[in-house]
Amino acid sequence: MQLARVIGTVVSTQKNLHLEGAKLLLVQPIDERGVFFGKATLAVDAVGSGVGERVLVVNEGRAAGEIFQKRIAPVDSAIIGIVDEITFVGK
Amino acid sequence: MQLAKVLGSVVTTQKDPSLASLTLLVLQPLDSDRKAVGRQLVAVDSVGAGVGEEVFFVLGKEASFPFLPKRVATDSCVVGIIDHWSVSKIGKSTR
């Protein structure tokens, strides 16, 4: 799982039928201090998160597809949690 | 999934039979500010995307799901055409 921040929304009318009704959000990976790194990717939202929130993203197909239960959706990235707090031992 | 722009298409005559009649597109992955990032790649199309359009694509085994029960030999597939996207100030300010 990857820590990320939701930075935007994506609207797509023409998409795979298994993705209908799915909320697509732009997520940017962050480190434990909240600093952005890497590139922004697209994830399907399963927990009702919104722009600005810190979230947990799974980037593996099996786990991401689980949010659609039995539907065989072509999804490789999904938001599966909203982060309340991160505690770590800093340097 | 990642954002990308369709740069062109690829024509191949001799290929795996599972890829017959499928469109192959050349994609340039994009960042949230429309800047090209990373290397270009070839992906199968499942939504009727055309050159110049902004799309999103999946990588890995899931790329073959849109064609089930047919098994297609691909690891990247365009699964949606993007109408528009917006990035909040949070996303822009820390860049």
C-alpha cells in the first residue's frame, strides 16, 4: 500500500462498462511527512474520500479489483482507506 | 491507472492471434499538469480512443479483463477516454 494525497478529480464518459459508477481520483504519492514524490496516478475510490485527504492506495490488481467484488473490472489502483494519523519515529 | 495522451497507432500483420482486429495505440503517460512523464508505450484499445485524445490505461494482468472471456496477450490497455480533469491547489502548490 502507498500513502498518497488526493489532488484532483477525473471525469470520463466513455469508459469500460465495469468502471461505470466508479469515482476516479488523481492521487499523488507522499512520504510520511506529507512531501510529494513520484507522479500522479489515477485510482478508483472505494471509501468516499475527497480532494485534499491523505489516503491509502493499493497498486496491485487483485487487491484493487476486490472493491468491485465479483465484477471483473480492469482496475490496478484503488483507494482503500482514509488516513487519520501517521505516527513514526523521526530522525 | 495512469493518464496518457494518444500519440499514434501501430500496425502489425504478424502477431499473436489473440491480438487480431485489436487497435494498438502509442501512449505518452502524462503527469497531472499534462507534462509528459516516463517512456512511451503501446497499449491495446478497448474504448475506441483516437489519436490526440487524453485517456487512462491499466497495466498488468487487469489489462486483459475488458476482453473476457477472450484471452488477450496484453499487459497494457486503454480503459477510458477522459473528458476533463481538475487538480486542486494542494496538488499544484507543492510541485
